[in-house]
Amino acid sequence: MGINDPSDASANLQIGPTDSGMVRLYVEAEGGIEVPMDFDPEEAEEIAEEIRAAAQSARSFASKKRR
């Protein structure tokens, strides 16, 4: 499965700090799948920047479709 492949799968995402100074992204998906991902604060900020850039690109695609 890739970024552009549609999916009916659902998951919950939790994001927060750990008591060891890391940022945790915790994904819980159907079927009991749990994926904790820990990042140092600098990595987390890089990920946040990538998410913002992707959101901006998605807005650009959406506005082009409306024309």
C-alpha cells in the first residue's frame, strides 16, 4: 500500500511527550496492532514540518480540483 492508495482501515493516533524526554507517536489499529514510535524533540520538529508541508501541498491539490 502506498500514499495514494485508498483504504478503509482505521486507526487511532496519540501524540505526546514521554517521561524520558522523547515525543511518542502511538498508533493503534484494528486487529490489536499497536505501534509506539519515539523521537527526540528535534526529530519530532522535523516530522511536524513535513506534516505542515504535506498539508500545504494537499490544499494546493484540492484547490486545483475545484477549478
